[in-house]
Amino acid sequence: MIRTKAAYDSRKSEELQKRHTEYNIIYNLPEGKRVIEDILYYTAIDRTAYCAKSDTQTNFNLGKQSIGYHIVAAITEPFNQQQPPKPKEGDYD
């Protein structure tokens, strides 16, 4: 059964590290690499999302690309344990 909710909590660093490792295990298998590259081709992250004739198609393409960018980030971005600095009170006043 395919789950439709988030498989992990992206706010927890240990879960992000686990997800990064899992994606890399799959991507480093020849079959996994073929499947992931096929999905990435379909998401069109190497092409423009803009469609001059249809805003709806542009938005659809942007949605596909968002999935592709998520996969690429999960595979390629090294895990960073440093958290971004929290804004100080009054930074957005």
C-alpha cells in the first residue's frame, strides 16, 4: 500500500539523515538509479516549466518539478546538522 502522508518529520534532523541515506542506498543500485533517473526525466527539472498558452499547464509543470527537486535534494544535499539562526525579536518589525 502506498502511503499518502509524509513518511517522516522534516523538522527532525535524525529523520532527514535517515532519508538521505535511504535515497542514496537506492540510487547507488543500478536498478534504483534507472528508476530515479526515469522519474527525474518525467519531472522535467532540466526544462522550463513555463507554457505560454496555459497558466494551468505552467502550474502543473511546476508541481512536477517540485517533486523532482525534492528527490534531487534528498540524494545530493549533504546532511547539515547546523540549524539556521533563529530570528531575533524585532527582526521583522
